Amino acid sequence: MVHITPETVENFKRMFKREYGVEYSDQEAWEATHNFIGFFDLLLKVDQRENPENYIDQKI
């Protein structure tokens, strides 16, 4: 799993405020960011397993 920086959390908070009018606390934004990145990390791993020909010499 990747390291989530404070800047990433702030960007997430700004994006959700601008796009959806939702204000998150720092803790809520960190958890949402962590879950969001984790979900896409899982999707990438599944795709790598299902389509290894698309990933030459890459390990995640």
C-alpha cells in the first residue's frame, strides 16, 4: 500500500468539497483516501493476475 501524504488528504478534501459539497474531517478524509487507493490497488492486482501479458516485469 502506498503512503498517503497530508497533501493527498487535503487534495481529497478540496475535491469532495468542490464536486459534492461534502466537508470531511482530516480523519474521515484520510480513511476515505486510504479506502479509495486500496480499492484501486486491489483492482490492479486482480487485473495483473488475469492479464499478465499486459504487465512486463512489473511487480506490485
